[in-house]
Amino acid sequence: MTVNIHAAKTNLSELVARVERGERILIARAGKPVAQLVPAPKGRRSSLPPDDPLLHLNTFALDGPGGKLTNEDIDRILYGQR
């Protein structure tokens, strides 16, 4: 479906509802397509495997000039006292 930009501004709520139902709507200015309303991509959350090192930073912390840093230490350094 194609609508002109004035009609799109006037009926935005209705057009968004149609897009939420899966329709794609082309917006035109002076008969020339300039934009398209499409459904937003479905969010896909990827999960980390249970053995991912990011989930066990305390286990993988390295001794360095400041000694062994834990997650709490890093948070305190970056974000201040909690």
C-alpha cells in the first residue's frame, strides 16, 4: 500500500496498527516513494553458554599490578561505591 506523506501524518496511528499486523506501507511525496513503514524486527536474545568465561570472571581473573580483581572490584572502580 502507498500513502502520501500528508495522509501518513494524519493517520499515523492507524498505519502503525496495520504495520503491527504485518503490513508494509510505502510513504510517497509527490508520488515518489521516500520511506517505508515495516514491522520492527523481532528481538532475539542470544544466551551465553553456561561455561562462557564472561559468566565466571571471578574464576578467570588475572593477578596483575592491582592484585586479583573481582567483578565487584571492577564495578566499584568503574561505577563508584555501591
